[in-house]
Amino acid sequence: MPHQSDSNNPASLPVSNITEPATLRPHARIHAQRVTDGQEQGGGASEGTPPTNRVPLKYNPEQSKLLRFGVDSLYLSYPGVMSEDWDNKLARLKELAQQEDDLSQSIAQVTICEHLFEVRDKGAGRFAYVLVDNAYRIQASNARSKSLPLAYVQISSEYLTHAGIEQAEQALRHIVHTLGVVHEPANISRVDLYADFCADCEMDAFEPLRDWVTRVETLTLHYSFGRFSGWSFGSGGDVVARLYDKTLEVEKKSHKFYLHELWKAARWDGERQVWRMEFEAKRNALVSLQLPKLAHLLPNQAALWRYLTKNWLRLTVPTETDSNRARWSNHPLWDFITSAFDSTNEQAKLQRFNPARLPEDERLFVHGLGAITSFMASRGIEDIGEGIGEYVHQAKAYHVTRSGFKPDGMERYVGRKVKAKNRLYNTVLNAQPPEHQSIETAHQRAKDGGNE
């Protein structure tokens, strides 16, 4: 990355100085399409206006309420080189993850700076290694790589909500520096800015090809679970925008129910629909806007939001007598959205965060009872206590036969499965079985040239 002079350093730029790069200039016209949940989007959008519920649009500004705003997703890359020692260690753990037996796979784990990572059996793209916990997904290159960064990392939205950008990146920096030599501060590969709000407005009542003034060719209306779920703009481009029903997305897809408590801290009543306006800006766009590094973005989040909501996408009130859409006034809802990052209200943080990827209680205590209830029904048992006891008794007998009449067959089976879940959930660092310790010793001797 070429060095930028202080005069071009956006860390000190006011909002008005984020200008329109040539690479982000508007296209000639918009194509719209309608996508229902479960449909695949084709290669190109269909031209013309999709069916809409066009009605006289009502908007009550007094009912609009900003709940949260900030950075939802952050992807960083660190230029540098993996150390030989860590390359050898991760290569061995990746090899273990590729084995067929549960015990070998279960020890494909590594602890770095108090984070217990699962080491995946495959890399990602040209990156050799993938390490995952609930805070970070790290794609790392091997020591021989000349063109890739040392690490490309996604920081989870949950961890960002708990720690904030600076603390999350500081902890990540220690991890990456442990893996090798870092040549320069983190580059931003992608950032998602968002604003969560409630509004008394019918979000599907806007005319797709008229009310929206945007810099992209594609606009999509989404329908999920039998109702309108949102809009998306410019899918696949360097900038993507989404306006969608976040309450529906949390309930049916992401299950990020911790957002409910954070919204309630901002006086959400627990009933109203929460909409999220979100902009996804990838590296090409950020470089064009002179925001290539994290240090450039941190003081300029509001500036970037202003640019995106004023220059890249607008919801307007069309003026029938003026054919120049650039002169159309903003819809009052859009003025409300545009001002989101101007808020000075202190935002609640997620108080508790677990770096382990724990299964949801519903999966444990609802879906997990499926085998028990099936067993009880098949044996004509209705009492839960009797059912669980008989289930364990018959399971032990089954595994004695399955394991070649070894009396501890079920204990061995359960032990292997628990170790596998320890790795998957990032909860316990599994001890290496003796047979793998001898393999590791031989591997180290070979690396050291056969010396004791």
C-alpha cells in the first residue's frame, strides 16, 4: 500500500471531504426483481417493475426511534509472513483434522492468547489454514506464501457488540503477531455499517424504479416467511445496501436474541418491528474513499455513513415537474436514517461474551430430547424418569455388542463424541492420547534432523 501524505489522510477529514470517486459513479438505470424466500437469484435481474403494494405513503416522524448504530461486521487483513514453527504446527493440526477417527480430529485445536481455536481440516481459497472460535474466524497463509497476507480475519458481530472495534482489534493483533511477522497495520477488507430503528412506515410501499435514487443497476425486493422482509441494492458489488426486517431475521435466521436486550436498553417496547439499514463496503470502495486502514475508518464512520446515505443511495419524494432526480428531496424517513451516526447517545454493550460457540438451549433441550421421546414411544414408556433410565440401560447393552462385547463400549463412544464437541464448541482443550504423543515426538525429531 503506498504511503499517504498527511494531506490525504482521511483520519482528519470532515464529512464533506469524502468525495465521489470515479469508480463509484452512478449507472444509467435500475433493474428491479422480486425474490421470495427459497428462490435463487439468477445471473441478471429482470427488467421492469415487480408487483408492489403501492398505497398513499404515510409516515409519522414522531414514531421513528433510533435504537442502535455502528459496525456490525469487520474483516481485516494483516500483511506479513507466517513463522516456520507455526506453519509446521498448524500443518500438523490440519492433518489431524483430516483423519477419519474422532480422537485424531478432536485434538485439532490450538490455544493462542487465551483463545481456544478449532483448526479446520481445509483451508479457504488460497489460505492454507482456518482457525475458528466465537470471536474470530482466521484464514492464515503458510510460511511459503509470497502474495497473500499473513492473516485475513472476520471479527464476529457478537464480539464487536461486546468489546467494541478497538478492543477487539487489539486482542486480534496479539494473536496475529504470535503467528508470524506483521509488516504493517491492519487493512480493512470489508466493513458493514448499520442503524437499527423503528418507524411508522410501510416499507414495501415505495416504488422501486422511481422513489429510490441509487448508484447501482440492481434492486431486489425480498419476501420471506410469507411477508415482505426488505430491500437490497447492488448485490455482489463493491458497495451493497440492505434495508430489512431485523426482528424477522433474528427470529428465523440468525437467532441473535441478545439484540433484544440491547434494543430494550434504548427503550424498544419488545413488540414493534425493528428495521436495519446496512451498508456493506468492500476494499475497492474503501480505497477509493481513502479509507484503506482501520486507523482511517475509526474517526470517519459518521463521514462514511453520510457519504453512503447522501451520495450512494437515497429514498426520495419524486417531483413530477422535475426530470432531474438528483434534485428530488429526501423522504423524511431517509433524513432520519442519514442522521443516525450523528447521535451522541451512549449505546449499551453486550455485557457477557463467551468465545466458545455453544449450541442454543433449544437445540439441547428440545431437539436433544427427540431420541429420548422416540425411544419411549417405541417401548411404550410414558414416564420421563423411567424412560431416561431405560434408555441408558439399553444403550449400554447396545454398545457392548457394537464394540465387540467390550463392557465400556458406550463410555468410549460417548467420550469420543464429547471430545469432538469440545473442539467444535471451543470449550475444552483435549489431551493428546499416548499414540498421538509418540507421533508428535517423531514429527519433531524429523523436523530437527533426527537429533534427540
